[in-house]
Amino acid sequence: MDAGLAAVLGAAVGSLATLGAAFVSGRSQAQAQHRQWRRQQRRDACAGYLSALHDRDIAMDDILAALHADEPTLSEVDDGVRRFVDLAREVHRALEVVILEGPVPLAAVADRVTRASRELAEVMRRMVDDAHAGETARRAEDLAVAAQREHLLYQTVQDFRRAARDTINGGD
């Protein structure tokens, strides 16, 4: 084989190898960037949801604290309920982003948080209605049930935090 032809073939093979390596490297870098972007989207969605839950739960705590009084101030309770409802809407909006951005298992844990929230809200609603009616017969029982459901809600939010962390740090 002619030395010139061998040099041209060697250069062509070297160029193809370099081009192939650049393609693979570029593709790998693009995939890594996409994974990082995905993690950031999921982190932002989970952080927004947890923040909305936190604000709503503070409003829930305020209502429960007002209802603990022997004679609750109804205007304070009603203001708390209005604030709670507004913040619950924010939780729902943030949840929609989690559902869109997260994998199905994360959305399933968020659904458990929603159920636990709803169960606590049902007791609170009954307690608010009873406070307005001046009814105190089941007050002690409702306070105990509310405390149990509040603890369950806390545990499910902790489950969501763990699932979110696993999703963000572990990929899909």
C-alpha cells in the first residue's frame, strides 16, 4: 500500500473516531443536562407543594387553637377558616404541578397527604359548625380525633418528603 494512501486512510479513521467520540460525549452531556433540569423541575414542584402545605397547616393549627378555647371567638374561627380555604386552594395548585412533574409513585404519596388532610378538615368543619351552634357534647371527642388525624397528616407529609427526596436524588 502506498504511504500516502495509508496516511489518508489513517487520517480518515482518526477523524471518524474523533467525530464519533465527540458525538457520544455531546450526547452524554446533553443527557446529563436534561437529567439535571428534570431534577430541578421536580425539586421546585416538591418544594412549592411542601411550602403550600406548611402555610395551610399553620392556618389549620390556628383554627384548632381557637376551637380549644372553652368559648371560641367565632369571628377568629371564621377568619381562620377563610384563610385556611384560600391556602388549601394554593396546596391544590401546587399539587397539580407535582402530579405533572413527578413520577406516579410520588403522586400516589401526595394523594395520601390529600386524604389525610381531608380527614382532618372534616373533623375541623364539624367542630366549627358545633362552635357556631353552641354545641359542646362531642367537643372533647372531636379534639382527640383531630389530634390523631393531625398526627397522621404529619406522618404522611413526612412520607412525601422522603419520596420527594428519593425522586429528586434517585432520578425516575
